[in-house]
Amino acid sequence: MTEPDPMNILPLDIQSMLKRKSSRDPSSRFSAKLHILLSFVTAHPEMEDKVGCAWVTEEEFRLNKRVLVQVMGIKINTLNVNLHALGFNQQKHNKDGWTLWKKPGFTRTSQDFTDQPHMASVKAGAMAPRNFQLNITLGPIQNQEFETFVQICKNIWTELLTSDDRPVQTPHFIDVAAQRFKQEEQPLDNARDVLRAIIAPSPNQNVVTFAQFCKFMAMFGPEKTIMLKIASLLSSSNNSGQWLMFEPQTMNANTFYGAFSDNEPNCLVLNYRNKPVRIWNLPNVEAMPNKRYIVDEENRYYSSWEEYFQYNPVAQQPEYTPAYSFS
């Protein structure tokens, strides 16, 4: 069976650009190809680990060479030769497969790499609005409820941010979202910290997309009680080993942890020894004393995450130490 081409994770126009042989055309050269991949990941931060590169600051970027060469369709020796010959300087040693790089004149907004017609069109495509298209499902809700959910997300996004679904800068998103979603008695800084840990757990995530926002709303919506639902789930996790994860990590098969599904983002999946347990948040049901917003696989309803784990306690498993704290 033929292995899938790693390059296929990219849009066709970027694939075409990467396959072009180096020539007098600036857009065919290594620096230009690397820059457009970095720009693509800026627009799609969820692709960072799959593409193997990302901007860290205006002038510094990081690479996972093993992943990047697969996507670019080149050998590791070719990558090393290009980086050295073109004046890229490594800033830090290898950490979990990632290295930090810098080159004078090679920046996030370098005009030398974006003014060429072909490159400009590719970069514009990476940041272009997508007409609020989503590739997710929610369960267990009806089609009409899903359409209502999407419309609510569009309304909030356009009221807070932009009239289309272009990605927005992470700090701006966190700030306006915290002001809108925080509980009345909740400090604004605490609301910012909570949102950042869930929506942008990686310090290298420069933008937030409409799809990421919708996934967040699926996890903890509706709007009025977002913070109450977050507090309920965090309390459940903290009281039984701190097993909740929002940032993808490589986990041992024997480690107990919980994470929301990427394709069905209102579904929390509890993983232990390859025996997943699925529980759903109903994003159209508020966290109120007389309402039940949690549903399990047996179609049983619960009024909170705490109530679910009261009836379905987490057995003592190896602890997972999270990379963040809400204390």
C-alpha cells in the first residue's frame, strides 16, 4: 500500500510552489518556500506540528526538521545545506525535535518574499476568508440545533472581531473574548488566563481562527455560562489527578488523560489503555441548577461535570502534570 504524500496536507497552490525547481524565479527558491510555509502556519496554527515550522517572534522561527523535510519533499542534508548556505543561524539547541532560527532580513513581514505575484497569491489564499465554513460535527444534537449553534458563533465572532472569518491576532482575541465571557465577579486577568490556556495553549500561536473559536464554543457554550462550565470541568480534573489536556502531547498508552475531540469538539474523550469513554457538552444548554448539559454514552444526562464524575469516578491512574495552572 502506497504511503500518503505528507505534502497533501497543504493547499494545492502551495504544493505546486513547493514542487517547482529552483530557478531565476524568486518564488522557486528555498527561502521563499520556507517563508510561505511559515505564513501558512500563521494562518492555520493547528497545522504547526504537521508542517514542522512556525514563527515565534517577528524575526525568529522554529523548525522541526524531521517533519519539515517530509512536507517539502527534500532530504535532511539538503535542508541543512540550504540553511547554512543562505545564512540562517540556529539560535537554540534541539528541544523535543525543534530548533530556533533567525536570518537578517528574513522576518514575518519580509517584503522580499511576499511581493512576487505567485507568492502574494499563495499568501493571500492562506489568510483569505473562507465564508465561515466548518468541518466539524456535534453530538448528540439535531441538524437544526447545529445550524443555530453555527449562527450564534458567527454572530459573536462578527460582533467582537471582524465582518468575515479571517484569523485574528491571539492577544486581541483573548482580550475581547475575556471581557465578553467573564462572569460578573471574575477578575479580567483570570478570564484571560483561562481562555489563553484553552484556546491558545502554545506560546507560538499567533492567531485564532473562526474554526478554533467554534470548537471552544462547542466545548463550553453557550455564551452566558462558558466560565461556569470551564470551572466545573477544571474542578473535576484537579480533584482526580489533573488529567485534562488542551495542548496536543505524546502520551504513554497507560496514562489516563482527557481531551476534546478535534472533529467532534463538544465530545470529551477520556483515554486509558485504549479504552476511550466519551461524554458530550450540550452547547445550547446553559449551566443552570434546573438544566442538564452533560450527556454520556448511555444517553444519561447530568447537571454538571462534577455530577458526571460523582456518578462515574475516575479511578486512581498515573497522574498527568499539565503545562498550565489556573491557581
